Amino acid sequence: ELDLLRTLPNNIYYENNHSKGIAKLRRVLLAYSLHNPELEYCQGFNRIAAIALLFLDEEEAFWCLLYILEVLLPETYYKKQMVGAQVDQVGKV
């Protein structure tokens, strides 16, 4: 819940609890956490889902999020230890 308002705070769709995008973002993230109970939720999902929701409806944003997380990114990218994300950041300063 705390991460929702931190996602794109300068965007009119996500700037406060009454903004149009917050409820949609919450539903997309909840749907994904139910779809993938092993992974559940990671703060990194917010930005992906929020940007998708700027261009897509909720269902399409969910499928976009799923495709990015489960097809495009390595399997370990957002696992509990975040090995994939750590490897991706090595050498980036």
C-alpha cells in the first residue's frame, strides 16, 4: 500500500489516493500476486505496471506485467534473493 504512492508521484494518475491510477495499479499488482504466489510482490513491479496502465486497460496491463516478469526477464530476476536484479546492477554506477 505504501509503495503505490511512491510509484510515479509526479504523474497525475498516481499522485494521491484519489487519483485514477492508484486503484487500477492496486488491482493489477494484487492480481499478479494471486497469479504467482511464489513470487507475490516486489516493489519493482510497480513502475512496470504503472507505466503499462498509462497506455493499456487493467487486463492488458496485467498481461503485459506477466509477460515482462515471466518471459522477458530471467527467472531469478525478482526471486526472494533478487539474484537476477543484483547481477543486472553489477558494474552500473
